[in-house]
Amino acid sequence: MDKQYDIIIIGGGMVGLTLACALGQQQFKVAVVEAYAPQDINQNDDYELRVSAISKSSQQVLQSINAWQGMLNRRACAYQHMHVWDATGDGNIHFDAAELGLDSLGHIIENKVIQFSLLEQCLKLSNVDWLCPEQVKEIYFSETQQKVVLNSGEEIVAKLLVGADGANSKVREAAAIELNKSPYEQKAVVAVVKSTLHHKDTAWQRFLPSGPLAFLPLGDGNCSIVWSAENQRADELIEMDETVFITELQNAFENTLGKVEKVSQRAAFPLIRRHAKEYVKQGVALVGDAAHTIHPLAGQGVNLGLLDAAALAEVLIKARSQGKIISSLTTLRKYERWRRADNSLMMYSMSGFKNLFSNDQAELSLIRNAGLNMIDSIGPVKNKFMRHALGLEGDLPEMAKSIGW
């Protein structure tokens, strides 16, 4: 006999596990299907190449499901400042947590630390089943329930199927949800670097004509770099000798943190803007990268996904309390309307920033440098902009709100 759940979540990454915790703590019966088991870290392990800049609203979401402390107990680096400047002029802008009355602007955390800390909480919930390592073989849809056949042969059914399975979502494909897709014609080169100067608890970003370069602070004083560059340039950065790469990196960053003494292995991944034409169908919902992917220049990708999870959980909890069907299109459309508008605004804003800054046209250089300096000089405007970017304002889910902010 098929095992019955309220909700099946395909994908046990950061967004899927956040949703599972939020629903599991409200006594929904949940199954999470994940192909690869996350591994915990040791404090002496090298830092992972993939990190996330966790906003204040995302921090609140993670605190609400009791996963935040596990991240702090492992490795998380708070940053109090953010400094952004343009390579083609004198334009710059500086953000300070103290000016906003905050203890920090956010935290830089390795993705695997976030994922394992979330899993740690999920495993405490008796009504959440962690099916891992496991993969989806087939999906069958109907008006009243969704059936998932796993590679192991196990068959599970639920009223609602959630795709949290990333940019190449099998759930999205099986549900025949179309996708708008537009390559940024860039790749992000990532690595961990050691410089002679401490990062000063600051997230640094320099806009180069070929793409932005970010130095993100880590707890040991080193930095995680994300260097977005045109495809050919990114390939060159990956293939070049380490000594040559260090020289290129120092020049691109203007030796802001002194000399680069050491570089980890490098990796690159293509940057593509994706947006599902629908987030939901009858009995199906998409969250996180399954619904949208965005340029990393503002570090908003995972934050948008965590807000998706919080919003969907809130909609489902409210629907159940009102005696409504959680898998109905009427219920799920509330989630879609809520999140699609915010995600679209952020995606188009990031595309605009990318097009404005990733070029060396003299006219645009004058505009963006003047704009950076103007915003930096007008405190209320700058702080309003930053509060929205940090998730302190806007149409936030209850899980993402904090009275203290």
C-alpha cells in the first residue's frame, strides 16, 4: 500500500528543508526526497566554495524553525559593513549596520552548513520522513493526490507535491510548467582566498566592465570570492596558473585587502536567469530555484527561496485552519501571487544592475558613478534602499518578521 502524506517535497536542499521544518512543526505529515545526504563539518575543515549571504529576514525564518543556532555553532560570519565601488570611476557606496540600528547586515554561511543545520532540526520531527539517498523515478498527477515512484521502488502519495529540486527541476518538467530562460552570458568563478589584511567584517564588491567581483568575509579572516565574468574570461580565470590568477585577482580588486597569499581550488558555474511561467498547478507548487534563478551580484538567490518557503508554509497553514483544501488551485494561487511579484521585481532589478555595470560605455559610467555617490550622500535614501535589500521591509511572511528590526 502506498504511504500517505499531506505534502511531498522533492529536494532536501536549503529551501526544501526550510519548508519541511516549517510544515513539520505545524503537524503536517511531510516526506522529503533527496538524492544526496549532506555531511556535517568539522571546525578544521577547509571552507566550502559555495556560500550564501543570509539576509536579516532569512535569519528570522531560520530562527523561527530553530535552525539558526546550529549554523552559528558551526561556522557563520556576521558582517557589519558593505562597500561597493565602480572600476571605471570614483563612484562608491558604503553601508553600515550601526546606521540602521542593527548588529549586522547579514551573515556569510557555507551552503552545506545551512543544509545540515536544517536537516538536524527536521530529523527531530516525527511527522517528517527523510527519504535519502533517494531519487524520483516517476510522478503521476490527479485531482485529489499526487503519486511519486522512487528509484527504490517505494511509492508515496500526497495531496500536494512541492518542487524544491533546483534549476533543473523534475517536478516542474513533469507538471509541464514552462520556463522563461535567458543566459546572462557570464559564469561565476568561486574560490576561497587568504589575503594579508583582514576583511574587516565587510562584504566588498567592485563592479568591473566584465562583471562584479565580490570578496565575502569568512570566520577565519579569509574571504570567499565570487567573480562574475563573461564566459570566455571566466574560462581563462579557471584555466590560468595560480600565480597568474592571483595577479589578476589583486589587480581586479585593487589590492584592497593587501596581497593575496593563497587561493583554494577554483570552480565556475554558468549564470542563467530562469523564471517559471507558473509557480503552481492543481496539487503542485514550486519554490526556490525550481521557480526562479537570479544573478548572484546582490546575493539574493537563497533569500528569495527561503521567503518562498515561508510564504508557502503560511498559506498552507492558514488554509488548513480555515478548513480549505491545501492542494487546490485557489489556495496555491495565493502563494503564487504573493511571491511572483516580489521575485520578478528582484530579478529585473538584478538584470538592470548587471546591464548597467557590466560594460565600459563612457555615458553609462558617468551615470552609475554619479548615482552611487548621490545615494551614498543621502542617508535616508541609502538606508531605505538597504532595509529593503536586507528584507526588513516589504510584504514579508510572518516567519520573516521581527519586532526588533
